[in-house]
Amino acid sequence: MKRINASIVLYHNSTEQLTKAIKSFLNTELKVKLYLVDNSLNDDLKELEKLDERVEYIFNNANLGYGSAHNIAMLKSIEEDALYHVVLNPDIYFEVGVLEKLFDYMEKNSQIGNVLPQVLYSAGEVQHLCKLLPTPTDLILRRFIPSKSWKEKRNDLYELRFSSYDKVMNVPSLSGCFMFMRVSALKKVGLFDENIFMYLEDVDLNRRLHTKYKTMFYPEVSIVHEYAKESYKSKKLLMFHIQSAIYYFNKWGWFFDKQRDEINQQCLSDLGR
């Protein structure tokens, strides 16, 4: 059986939280391997490698950024001829059987490049992590304009909230908190863009996957994401977010992006809007 590899990027995380994420991924009879890629300033988290022989710890001795660190592990998946690679946030956990169901779904649908399950807050509420490709208006006004009514109206469309998140959907922008990707697809479209230090690297990669494959939201299974909007709390992280947005729109187009418009229109049309 070909292997499912996964990677978690570390940066001075809580060992308790990481242990929960690691055990969630390893609690399966599928053939798996997990790379812990550490961007921390020290290797204190190396002890996590002792949790299981299927865990490999990689210490970068520098903060390379989110996408660049995951790329180290994804390149290993390509070299090792793994069938799938799963990008995991350190604050993700899930029940036994989730990996198996996602694996079966991908095995039955070879045209899918990436799949995201239903994502829940720890209290059970649905996280709206399926999105259209962003426009500058989406990212700037949603972050800085306080108008609640405008945000609610826009988010109903931009975050596909009108869909009720109760059906399988082909979505152009899926959250990077959990990316179950086909390695053969990554070979064709490339890995994370390493010019993006943090934020929007998932939008960029999923967009490239979406142009050649289906990128699916699959609510038949769910995971828990102990999510906090850190860029809303930290000026430093907010600056990373702004820098990433500028790079992303310079790359793909600001207000004139024909491909974005066509992809978004197709997604809405498929969902009856």
C-alpha cells in the first residue's frame, strides 16, 4: 500500500496541543508517516519524535515561513512516491475513521487534487472555510471596514454561506488548515509559493490545483480546528497578512483578473447562484 504522508509546521507550540494533532493523524491502520518541520529558534519540540516511529522531526534552525517549511516535507513525499500528502495545522484534531473516509473518497475520484472535510470549532459550530477567490475588496474591506451589515452580505457569497455547508462542493479556495492533496497533482502544479511567508499561500496553491483538478469540500466527515484569528490580535502578523496580499494580487491581478472572475462565476453557477 502506498503511503499517506503529512506535515505539521511547528513554532514554539504547546506540546499538549501538538500531541493531540499528532495522535489524531497516527490513529489509523493506513500506512502513514508524519513530518514535524520545526521553524522554532530551538529544538525543544524534538521530543515529540519519540511519540511514534512514524514521526520524523526536521529542525530548520530558522523561521522559514509556513509554506516553505511544508514544502520540505512535500518534497519528501514526492521523492518517496507517497500517494497523498496532508498539510495539518498544529491545532487540528479528529476522530478515528476520518483519514480512511477521505482516502476512500480520493481513491474513487482521481480527478480531485485536494479535499477539505467539514471543519468545526471545538464547541461544534461550523467554520466557513470554503471561499471564492478573493478580490482586494474582500480582503481589505472585510478586515478594516466595521460595517457589520456589509460584511454579512458579502460573506454570505464570498464564504459560500448560502450553501449551508451541507453538500459536496468544488471550491476554488479551501482553507490550508487541512489539505488532503494528491501528490501527482502537486507534481504538476507545484508546491507552496515560497515568496509568501505566511497567509494566502493556501489560496495560491489551491487556485493552481483548482485550474487542473477538482478541489472539493466533503462534509461527510468532520475535523475540529481550535482556530483563532491571530492576525487580528498581532500587528506583526497583520503585516505578514498585508505583505502576502500585495504579493498575491501582484501575481494574479488586482481588480482585473479574468481567470478569477471565470472561476468564481463557475463556482456560484454550480451552486445555483
